[in-house]
Amino acid sequence: MSIDINRYKCGYCGTCVGVCPKGALDLIETWVEADESNCIACGICERVCPVGAIGVMK
Ligand code: SF4
Ligand code: SF4
């Protein structure tokens, strides 16, 4: 699976980081780091992102 984060859309609010049940997302200064090996493709981050900056593909 892959997590696609649009760096131009992302406002670094951290919402996706807080909701990920696997702790696969991390906000490092102005960069959202995705650990795809932990991602279970639940799609929660995609649904909560206020600006539609995340796409999750299985
Ligand atoms: S799809 Fe689910 S497990 Fe994967 S990064 Fe998003 S919230 Fe975390
Ligand atoms: S929820 Fe969306 S805007 Fe907020 S940090 Fe995550 S990807 Fe960026």
C-alpha cells in the first residue's frame, strides 16, 4: 500500500498524525512522515484531513 501526501496542500495541522491507529504518521517540523510498513490502509487519515492532502492506496 502507499500513502500519498500532497506537500503543497498539507497545512501541517497534525490531525492525521493523531488519528492513525498504527502510529504510522509523524509530523516532523513541516513534513509529514509516513511509515508505510506500519500502515494498514484503514483510510482514517484520508477522511480526517481537512484539505484532502492524503490519498491511501491499497
Ligand atoms: S491509512 Fe490508517 S494506518 Fe495508514 S497512515 Fe492512514 S490512518 Fe494510519
Ligand atoms: S491532516 Fe492533512 S493537512 Fe493536516 S497534517 Fe495531515 S496531511 Fe497535513
